[in-house]
Amino acid sequence: MNAHINIEPAGGAVKVVFNGVIVAESRRALVLHEGSYPPTHYIPSADVHMEHLSHTSHHSHCPHKGDASYWTLSVGGLSVENAVWSYQEPIEAVAAIKGHMAFYADKVDAIQESE
């Protein structure tokens, strides 16, 4: 694995809240540590309430993870474009995040981890 990236299971349940509504909740989330960036929670897409997401045409590329796809998050009339991303075909070194989604912490109410 890339020396700058470490992936580990989250310590308990992870919940993402947007506009007062739980949009993702999982006991199977992963935490990705990459260099000096804040840790990022990756939640299995099966544990994300996909009815609140709509795929966008935005894409980005990370040399350490691969190509990312993005979704707009919408709840109760409030929408935030490209608030959620996923590496649908990540590079082999970070294959554990395949099928997982991440939320920008500054675009949601909270990302909470509890036991």
C-alpha cells in the first residue's frame, strides 16, 4: 500500500447528517488517512440513503486513489452539489474503498462516529 495512505475500520458506527436527516449510517465504514489531510470516512454504498443523491458529471483524479465520481446531496429542498464522492474503480493499493462513498465534512451537518 502507498506509504502515505492507511485504511482501517472505523471504531464503531458512523452516521452522516445533512439538513437534520441521517443520509448514511454504517458499522462497516472505513477511515482513510492520507498524509496531512484530515481522516476521511468511507461508507459502504449499501449503507448510504441513495434516494438523497443524484450523480453529477464532475470527476477528479488522484494519483494515489484513481478517478472519483461525484453526487449532489439533496434533503428537504436543500441541495449541495458534489458533496459526495466515490472511487468506483480505485487503484489496487486502496482497493478496500471500492463500493464506498465519502462525504465532504464541510458540506454536511455532521459526520459522527460512536461505539
